[in-house]
Amino acid sequence: MIKVTRPCQQASSDGPAAYFSGSVRIDSHFQAEGPARVGGATVTFAPGARTAWHTHPLGQTLMVVAGVGIVQQWGEPPQTIRPGDLVWIPPHTKHWHGATDAISMAHIAIAETMDGTAVAWMEQVSAEEYDKAQQRRAA
């Protein structure tokens, strides 16, 4: 049977400090029922907010819906992301994403679980790494 979940049926939550820096709101988190493995949420980052470094066992798709943000793969230059951009992050790719220092950013994040896990969280993006990304991001 088709299931419709209304926005008012799920409360917003704050991004946990263990996995995010700054003010982050997570809305409409979803997880499909098995055998499906897909899950996701709309994530809104205040200016300067960002994820910690992390990977996904089966990759991740980001659909940017508002603002201006940054995505960076470990060891690679940061990239600017804007509304309408679709970002594919391959499996096991260490990366982070978040807002610029001046403009908030929101994206829909979609990932699949493998063995019950959709994400492996790592260390926080340091202030120095973030500031450097601000200066080096490519349009």
C-alpha cells in the first residue's frame, strides 16, 4: 500500500554536534522499509555550518535547493554548490559539505544503507580547513 507522510507528522531536529559544526536543521528524515535501502532528509545549514568528514558505503546524492554551499572530497579542491546542482559522492569517498561563511544552504541528502549503515562519521572539519576551503572553492 502507498504511504504518504505529511511534513507535520515529523518534527525538525538539530544536527548532532558530534557530526556537525554550527547550526544545522534536519527535516523530513525518511527511511524506506525493507527490502528498500534508501533514506534521506532535507538538511539546512546556517552560514558557516557544515558536516564532519564522512563516507557512505553506497555513495550519496545531494540536491541543492537553496543558498550557496561547499562540498569537498579529501585531498581535492572544494567546489561551490548552488540551487539546482545535483552532487554525486561515490561510495567510500571521504568528504564534507555545508554552507558558505556568508550564506545558508539547504540540500536534500539521499543515501542507501548497507548492513544497516548509511554513513561513517569521522573527524570534524577544522576551522583552518573550512577557512581554506572558503578561499579556494571553485565556482
